[in-house]
Amino acid sequence: MIIRTLGAGDAEAYRTLMLEAYGAYPQAFTSSVAERAAMPLSWWEKRLSSPLDCLLGAFEEDELAGIVGLAFEPREKARHKVTLFGMYVTRAHQRKGLGRQLVEAALDEARRYPRLKLIQLTVTAGNDAAFALYQRCGFIQYGLEPLAVRVGVDYFDKIHMWRELKTD
Ligand SMILES: CC(C)(COP(=O)(O)OP(=O)(O)OC[C@H]1O[C@@H](n2cnc3c(N)ncnc32)[C@H](O)[C@@H]1OP(=O)(O)O)[C@@H](O)C(=O)NCCC(=O)NCCS
């Protein structure tokens, strides 16, 4: 298993993986399959080339088995913050420590930027696996956003979590 930064050449694999994730876990992600399936390949390529995003992929042989993203802040007063997003491990590779390795890789990547002081994320309330993973990786809850996403007729809250980036 290797974890590396994805580039524009990984766009097809990235799109396939994320559409699978949005379909299999609709409550876990704010994006929907319909919304994202409508985007051309160039949209995914652009995302992977953007200086404001960094996507890390975990590969088993040549298969993309998991992914996590970092979104940087362009505005001067918010540039000390980074957001972890788009965390997904395919069902076949879950519960083998891959999610943990991806979060640790994202933390290591973020620590390469001396300006960054903290990392934040949101997780849908009731997603116990992801919440436990983030807690294990040192994130703590600082808020709860009521009715943050609507999936069909159901509304879900989002837990807001953060941690400092200093090594401990
Ligand atoms: C959440 C997710 C990324 C975890 O990935 P994973 O590779 O299975 O996680 P790991 O094997 O590294 O587990 C790390 C820790 O997460 C927690 N965890 C993972 N799966 C869990 C589960 N099903 N139930 C409870 N805790 C779980 C545990 O604390 C675990 O540590 P432990 O094994 O020492 O107890 C994966 O289940 C997933 O992709 N889920 C669907 C999409 C999703 O919810 N994404 C998060 C959006 S915020």
C-alpha cells in the first residue's frame, strides 16, 4: 500500500472512486452523485491541479483504495487553517488501518506548511466509524451544526472537529 499525492492524470480513478463513495454513503458527504456525475472530466482534473486542494490517494497495487483531501484557505486572515475533506476507504479495504494512515498522511502533508496552525473537518452526526477515527487521530469536537445536510426527506447534523497541527 502506498499513499501519494494525486495529479491531473489520476482524474478518472478519482472520479470513479468519489462517485462510488457518494452513492454508497450519501449521508457522509455533502456532494451528491447526480451533482458530481454531471461534471466533465476536466472538472476533476482541475480539482487535482488546484493549488488550493491537495488529494492524497492510497493505492493497493494499481487500485485506488482510499482517499483524503486538504483544502487550503486563500484569504490572508484564514491562511493558518486547513480543512480535511472527502475521506473515503472502499468497503473491501475498511477496518485495516487505512483510514488512519490516510489521516496521518494528511496531517504530515499539512505540517509541511509552517503557516498552518490548525486542521478542521466536519462529520455527519451518527457516522460513528468516522467520528471514532478522527478522535483517534487527535481531533476534538467544538461544535454541532444543526440540519446541516438534507438527504431525501431526512436532515442530518454535522459535528465540527479540529486539532492543532503541532507534533505531539
Ligand atoms: C470512516 C472510514 C474512512 C474509516 O476507514 P477505515 O480504513 O475503515 O478505518 P481504520 O481501519 O483506519 O480505523 C481507524 C479507527 O477508526 C474507527 N473505526 C473505523 N471503522 C469503524 C467502525 N465501523 N465502527 C467503529 N469504529 C470504527 C476505530 O476507532 C478505528 O480504530 P481501531 O481499529 O484501532 O479501533 C471508512 O469507514 C469509510 O470510508 N466510511 C465511509 C465514508 C465516510 O464515512 N467517510 C468519512 C466522511 S467524514
